[in-house]
Amino acid sequence: MISNPGMLFSIRGYLRISRPVNLVITAVSVFVAGVIATNYWMDFVDTLLLASLSAALIAAGGNVLNDYCDRDLDRRQKPHRPIPSGHVTVKGALLWAWICFTAGLIVALTLGKDMFIIAISATVLLLLYNLYWKRVPLIGNLAVALTASLAFIYGGIAVRSISTALWVACLAFLFHLGREITKDIEDQQGDAECRVQTLVVRYGLSAGQIAATIAFCLLILYLPFPHLLGPFNAVYFYITVFGILPVLILAILWTWCWNSPRMMHKLNVILKTDMILGLIALLLGKSG
């Protein structure tokens, strides 16, 4: 039993700043990538579990570093977040980020050279994004999308079968690219006040709307190809047509018609929920 209420309060703060829901999605993405990559994934289950843990730890480091770098912006725009609300100290957040990054890389190092290369690449991308690229129009969005897609390649390498993972990585890249741009639309007011030069701040709302539309349209066009030319069966096709496609069309319309910060936040919650359906489509739709 924890007798010190302040300690419990602090633990909750560090859990919140790590964004546990995102970490679960990251870990599950790596594991699902391994499962769909080979019919013999049970032979690699230990490696897959460690890879999932490693990816979640590195993602936690990125999430915490993001809050650390955005602390001034969050004081104005999202005061309920752990640092501006006082649940986590600035120094504590920075230390926790480095602990998570280091732990994730140590776990990856035990999995072999190829796994470690992907892990260190993801870590470098997260560092560059948070420290530099998030303030560069579109480059930051591309960096986040690429990092998200690496989770599936990571899972494929864990089971020594990367071809299927590449199909999924392309899906993840386009999805996250569109979602990151819609998040920029959501945060445009606070970003402008803090002079964060996102695509929307520098070139206007219409630029963000066009970029998000292009990303989601490319994803819509790409959706059938993992079934038509790749390793996924009709179950994948039907789930994406009836479960993913309508949400993507809605996202495009929503971005143009209901783009207030509050409404864009709702859209991003819907998109995050739809990611779970996407993982289900991949699991149930794998051939063989």
C-alpha cells in the first residue's frame, strides 16, 4: 500500500504524460505486424513481446518529450496536461523521457542488430521532431507518420518476414500523415500564439485542409491494394470498405465543414478509435 498520497499523485502524473492508450496501440501494432507477417509467429512470440515492450517505451519517451517541449504552449491551450497542471515537474518530465528512451533501446539491443537499427531510427526521428521539425511545416507531420509506420516494420523484422509488414506500413504512414495534419488544424490558435510554424499557421487553414484531403484520398486509393495485389483476403477488404472508408470520407468532409478546435478534437478521437478497427481488419484479413 502506498502511504504517501503525493507519491500516488505523482505516479498518476507520469502515467498520464506517457499517454498509456497510445502506448497500448503502439505495442499492439508491433505485435499484430508480427502475427500477420508469418503463420509461424508463435515461434517468435518472446521476441514479439519484447519488441512490443521496446516500441512502447520508445513511444513513451517521445510522448513525454513532446509534453516537455510543448509546456509553454500547453499552459495556454491545454492547462490540464501533467506539466502545466503541476502533476509532473519540468525536470521530472525530461528525466522520465530519457529513462523511457534508454530502456526501450536497451530492450531493442537484446533483440539483434536489425531491431536495434529500427529502434534507434525511431528514437532519432522522435528527437528531431520534438526539438526541431515540429516547427517546420509538413516536415514534422511526415516525421511522425514515418515513425508510426516503423512500428509495423519493427514487428515484421521481429519474425523475420518484412514483405507483409511493408504493405501495412504504407497504410499507417498515410493514415498518420492525415491525422497529424488534422491535429495541426485543431491546435492552430495556440500554435499561432506561440509562433509554432506548422503548415496551417504559416500557409493558412486551407493549406492544412488541402494537405489532409490529399493524404486521406491517397489512403482511400491505396486501401484495396493490400487485398488486390498483396497478402490480405476478402475479410480485410470488407472491413476496410464498410468500416474504414466511411470514416476517411467523413474526415475529409469534417475537415472542410466543421473545423473549429472543439470539432477537430472530436474528429481526432474518432480517427484514433478507427485505428483499432484497422488493426482488427489486418488480423482477420491475413491470408493463410
